[in-house]
Amino acid sequence: MSQEKDERRPAGELEAAVLAALWAADAPLTPAQVQVELAAGLARTTVTTILSRLYEKGTLERQRQGRGYAYRPVADPHGLTALRMHSELARDSDRETVLSRFVAQLSPDDEQVLRRLLEEGP
């Protein structure tokens, strides 16, 4: 096994670091700005690839800035978790069964929170 493979980060770690940098920013960031914020010795092309993948997943939005793009998250961390949950639910044609099994696996505390939220409404 090569040393390069030994030094690979766990899946999702770079995406999480990029998202953290974007959440900490007050404005959309270009890949070069994200690279500086990460200070992890990553190539700009690597950062650009991560940003592009997050954009394709619907996690980021982008706007033209010069010849490239500046990126920002579409939601805060809790909002992105909710979007992922909706995305997973949409993958299955039997939503009732999925929701039923999800609820059945909730802890008693989480079940109480869910009941309260449903009773309060939007």
C-alpha cells in the first residue's frame, strides 16, 4: 500500500471542511479563498472539484465572479441535514413504509420532539 493511500482522508471529511469554511464566511467564496481558509495544503483544483461536487449535489449555490464562481451553502448545517433526509425519502417509492420505519427507530426523546413539532405545525 502506498504512503499516499495511507494519508487519504475519510470520505466526506474534505466536504465537511469546505462547508465549515463557507458557513464561517460572511459572503460567497471563490475556490482560491476556500483554499486559503482551509490552510490544509490542498491544490486549488482539488478545492474546485469539491466545490463543484457539492454544487452538483445541491448543497451549494454559486454565482459568477470574474471568470469563475463564488460558492455559498444553500442552508445552515441543520437545514442541510433536513435536505439530505428529504433526498433519501424521495429515493423510495413507498414513503409511508420509510417514514413508518424511521419513526419506529426513534429514541423516546426524539419521538417526543417529533410529536411536539407535528402538533405545533409549521
